Amino acid sequence: GPLGESDAARGSWKVPARTFLGRRCESVEFRRQHRGASGAMAPAAMPGISKGRWTPDAEGRALLETIFQADNFPARPVRLQLAEALKVNQRQIQVWFQNRRQRLKREQEGGLGGEGA
């Protein structure tokens, strides 16, 4: 090299071409081979990517609403039981409660905006 360093020393600082911020960047060919019918990456090919959006059925929603009426900040053991009963991740239950609290807050704020201002 220009300063007399070896090829190994010169190349040691380089990030491998297939990684970005510690994550593996798959080639276009790999993505084509592992693509599902919808065109999205298959969960097996990309762990951590969900299959789609979860919405509780009427029975599940009734159960969640009942728990919410009793406690809108349920403890982790309660969320784990709900997750097991509804066959989803505990995180999905946690997000449902976050969204429900936000909806309650929005409804309460909407009801207070009477006359004036």
C-alpha cells in the first residue's frame, strides 16, 4: 500500500459486505427464493418478522375488555395467562392494552371538549 501496510492490515477495518449495523443483508436472490405467496419474506427466512396483524375474535376481545375494566395495567403474570389463552405472544397482549388505554384517553378527551375556548 501507499504507506507500506500489508493487505491484511489495510482491510481489517472494513465491514463485511453482507452485514449492516450487525444485521445480515440477504442478497436479492436469497429474498426471491424465500419469498411467500404475498411477496413478503417468509418467517422462517427472517426470524423476528411476524406473519401478519393479530386481531382478537369476539370472544377474545370480550375477555380482554373484562380484564381491562378490572385493571387497565394488568401485571405480567396476568398478561402471560391471557397470551396463553388467546394463543398469541405476551407482547401482543401488552400492545393491545397500550392501544386500549390510548383509546380510552382519546375518548375521555373528546367528551370534555364542550363549549368555549
